[in-house]
Amino acid sequence: MRIEIRRTGGFAGIERRAEVETSGRPDADDWHTLAENCLAAAHDSPPAGVPDGFSYRITVDDRTVYCSDPRLSDEQRELITKVLKEGS
């Protein structure tokens, strides 16, 4: 499973992007569960954000969803943090 996060917005408006490929990882099942929960809680189009807040585009394999601060679910926040930290 390929998981890509694209973060835009914020005070400086700098885009950040990272990707994780879960195939072959010993923790792949955990990533898959987290990703599926994020997809279920997100929007199919970009939601309205707040001034200087971050907006996110989450792509899992061939499905893309959107979410934004401050209305992230716990699973979305966890997935975004993990991908931006571990991804390339």
C-alpha cells in the first residue's frame, strides 16, 4: 500500500509532501488499518479550513481524500504525523 500526504497552508504557506510504501514492512497491517480508518473519516473534496491552518490531501493507493485542521480525527492526525515523519 502506498500512502502519500500533501500538506498545504499554514502561516508561511509552504507545501510539504511525504510518501510511505507499506509493502514488506513488519507493521504493514497497522498502517493499513490506520489508513482505512482515515479514508472513512475524510472528505472526497477539500473542506473549508481556517485561516493559517493546514489542509491535507491523503492518497492511499488510488483513492484520494481531504481533511483540514482543526477538524482532524485522531486517526487522521496519527497517520499524517507518521507519514510526514517516516516518509520520503
